[in-house]
Amino acid sequence: MSLSLLLLLLLLGSSQTSHFMGTVMTFYPKDRSPDGSVTVVLRYKLNFHAFGGDTWRCFRGNCGSQSSLTLNRVSQESSAKWYQDEGVMTRQVLDRGAFQLWLSGAAWISNRNGISSWRAVTLVDLRNRSDTSRANASPQTTILPLVRVPSNCQRDFNLLAFDPDGDEVRCRYGNASLTECSPCTPPSVLRLSPSCTLSFGATTSSDEGPYAVQLVMEDFPRQTITLNQGGSFQTNITTNNAISKIPVQFVLQVDPAVPSCTEGLYLPAFLPPTPANRARLYTHVNQTLDISINAAATFSMVSELLFSGPHNVNQTRSGPGQFTLSWMPSQSEEGESQPICFIVQALSNSTKYHSELRCVIVSVGNDPSPSAEPTSEGPTPSAGPTPSVRPTPSEGSTPLSQPIVIRLTARISSVVALTEEDIRSTVVQQLKNELVKLGLTPSANVTLLGNV
Ligand SMILES: *[C@@H]1O[C@H](CO)[C@@H](O)[C@H](O)[C@H]1NC(C)=O
Ligand SMILES: *[C@@H]1O[C@H](CO)[C@@H](O)[C@H](O)[C@H]1NC(C)=O
Ligand SMILES: *[C@@H]1O[C@H](CO)[C@@H](O)[C@H](O)[C@H]1NC(C)=O
Ligand SMILES: *[C@@H]1O[C@H](CO)[C@@H](O)[C@H](O)[C@H]1NC(C)=O
Ligand SMILES: *[C@@H]1O[C@H](CO)[C@@H](O)[C@H](O)[C@H]1NC(C)=O
Ligand SMILES: *[C@@H]1O[C@H](CO)[C@@H](O)[C@H](O)[C@H]1NC(C)=O
């Protein structure tokens, strides 16, 4: 007992312990406070094997002062291959300028591309944008600590790259001269497109093993804009100037060949009503969003759902290959969009198989797109108690040419006066979420038939 404790202390004290499995950081600026300072909320994931931790520190510029930091476990693989923590850091910055935070330590888990130290940089710019009249928010994304692919299978990882300001998001590998990683050698087995798709081409057993993937995600304005620091301090930036940059780092595990790459045999296949990759879902403050995820495989057993997202996402399992992720945003997330990514893991002869990676973006508050406006056709629901709407999609798939019937079951969670408009917009939003989960793009013609 005392010996193992000593060993643990020695391991913790050693900067050479290999356990890092990547990080992601995103941020939202908050409104300016009366004293003129700006609050920025930074969320980050830290991934480790077995144990570990690290602290983001100021690298360049005026990073302001840290007013709060909370750390929580997001998820963990059952065999303890990895875990992911989420940190939420709030900083108060008086000077509306740009600054960089960085993470630096040793060492990554051993990998085929020879990355040992870990290093990551986030660029925050709090200047007022001329196009949005507010400071820039970073692209929103997340990723699991480890994604698997058998060496003989082709697979594309289409990373989530959602920008709250509507900017163009591009991905590139980290650059050592910008201290974005050290060293930055990309995995030889991946091809990266600027639109943030990582393509793995089928290869041989000689390429099997873990790779450290060290990406940088940046947002570019779609036209020349002015960044205003207050007073006469202005800078114009073009469509070639990134406004922010964030790290996206994780492990790609290339596994031994599988007898068949067809999804649904060894590799689990997603089934309806699992939302499509990069789907946009909507919910409100204090309202739980349920995301149903179904998957199946013939020659392996679906064993667990692995996910990354806000730490207060809950997971429930309702049957073989049937999972639900539930998330209830709090007041502080009003107007924000949070990323959730997931993979289903299956087992066969203690070999692990991953489904494709899917991610959704969950926007909190009213759907800003014009198609979100409820149409005035159809009966208007009568005012009543607060409906906590948990929609149930109809059975089977429905051809596009026919009306889609979605049954909604409402639970009364409290008795308060609500306007008809409140109920109508809640129901329309839930309907739209269901359509997205079915892989359809809701048009303006979302009509309510019957009473709510
Ligand atoms: C940002 O600039 C707009 C005008 O371009 C101004 O109306 C707004 O008050 C500014 N916001 C802040 C927080 O300075
Ligand atoms: C890395 O950044 C430096 C400095 O900005 C730049 O000169 C160089 O071209 C970059 N390297 C790559 C591979 O993009
Ligand atoms: C920025 O652009 C505006 C309008 O396009 C122009 O009037 C201004 O002089 C430019 N400022 C700088 C610093 O280039
Ligand atoms: C959400 O719940 C909290 C705590 O119960 C409450 O203080 C807040 O007013 C609620 N916000 C909304 C928009 O319902
Ligand atoms: C998640 O689980 C916790 C702990 O059981 C509970 O307090 C919370 O309300 C749950 N959240 C959702 C969205 O179901
Ligand atoms: C599982 O392992 C056994 C013995 O190692 C082997 O005979 C069998 O074919 C394997 N099954 C699958 C589905 O790979």
C-alpha cells in the first residue's frame, strides 16, 4: 500500500510521465461590465490516460485576471483508456486587445509521429468587430480523446467547425515557430482539408499504432472588417486574417485490420433517429434537450457510448445500442452554441471498434434563422402550463414526398402563465430538432396540426 502510494507520487512528480491525450479550447466574450472591463468565458477539455492535469497560462498580451475556474469530469472510457475533463475559466480583461493563453508540459502518450512535449495556444481578440458590433467568439468544436480506425478501412473524420459569428472556419496543422506544438510533425496517415475533414486512407499493418493529432482551428471574416479597440485605435482585417485560433488535439489509434469495413458488421453503424453529423439542434435555458442515439453491429456487441461536450451532459442507456444524451443549459449559456460529439464503441473478442464520429451543435435560445419563424397557418395552441416537451419521432422512415408525423408527449413541470407564442415557439423548435435528427433540413413550412 505505502509502496504503491510512493510510486504514484513519483509518477506525479515526474515531468516525463507519458499520459497526455490532447486538448480543445473555445471561448465566448460576454458583455462589457459597467467598469469597462470585458468578461471572456473559456471552456477547455484536457484528456489524459490514467491521471494528469495542467493549467492554461498567459503567453502574450494582457490576459486580464482569472475570476473563476471550475473543473469537472466529462466522460471516461470504461476500460480507463482515457478520461476527459472540462475546465470553465472566466477572465476579466480591462484592455480590449488581443492575448494568447498557452498550455505546456510533458508528455504525450507514446505515438508513431514522435510527439513528446505537449503545447497548445489559444488566441483571443476582444476588440469590437464592425460587422457584429461585439467581440469575436471562437469557432465551437470538441473531440473525443481517442478515435479508432482499423488499418484497412478508409474513413473521413468531419470535425465540427461551427462559428457563432458566421465566419469561415479553417483547419491546419500546428506550426512550431508559432509555439502551437513542439514538434508539430503531422501523422503520416492523415490528409487534412482546410474545411476540417481528416481523411484516413486504407493502409497496411506497418502503420498501426497511436498518432498525436495537433490541429489549429481559425475563423476568418467573410469580408474586410474593422476591429475597434476604443478611441481611435482601429485595425482593418481582411478575409485572410484569422481573428482567433484554438487548438484541437487528440489521438488517432490505427488498429489491426478488420475482416470487413462495412458499417454494421464489425464497425457499429448509426441508425435513426441518431442526428446527422454537424446537425444544429436548439433548446432553451432550463429546458432539457434529449439526443437519441441508436447503433447496431452484427459481429460485435455495442458496449458503450463515448462522448465529449459540456460536463453536465448525462448519458442513459435504454437497451442494446440505444442511448440518450441529455443536456440542460443554464442561464449563463443563453445565446451560446455548445458542441457535443459522440462515438459508439463495440467489442468483439475484446477488440474495440468505433463507429464514425458524429457531432452536433446545440444553440441555446431562439433559433435565429428566418426559417425558424413559426408560420401563422394551423390552429394556435391555447395557453396553459409550461410544457416540458420530449418529442417522440414516429416509427420507421418516411419518404420525403409525404407529410412527416411526429408525436409529441408533453409533461407538465410547473404551473405558470405562458403566452401562446411561448408554447408555439417551444413546440416548433422541438419539431425542428426532430426533423434534423431524421436527417432532414426543416423549411419554413413547419405547421402545427391539432392542439398542443
Ligand atoms: C461596438 O461598436 C458598435 C458600433 O460599431 C457600438 O454600437 C457598440 O456599442 C460597440 N460595443 C462595445 C461593447 O463597445
Ligand atoms: C509557420 O509560421 C511561420 C511564422 O508565421 C511562417 O513563416 C511559416 O511559413 C509557417 N510554416 C508553415 C508550415 O505554415
Ligand atoms: C479601414 O477601412 C475603412 C473603410 O474601408 C477606411 O476608411 C479606413 O481608413 C481603414 N483604416 C485603416 C487603418 O486602414
Ligand atoms: C432557470 O432556472 C434558474 C434556477 O432555477 C432560475 O434562477 C432562472 O430564472 C431560470 N431561467 C429561465 C430563463 O427560466
Ligand atoms: C444529470 O444528472 C444529474 C445528477 O443525477 C442531475 O442533477 C441533473 O439534473 C441531470 N441533468 C439532466 C439534463 O438530465
Ligand atoms: C475470436 O477469437 C477466437 C479465438 O481466438 C477465434 O477463433 C474467432 O474467430 C474470433 N472471432 C471473431 C469474430 O473474430
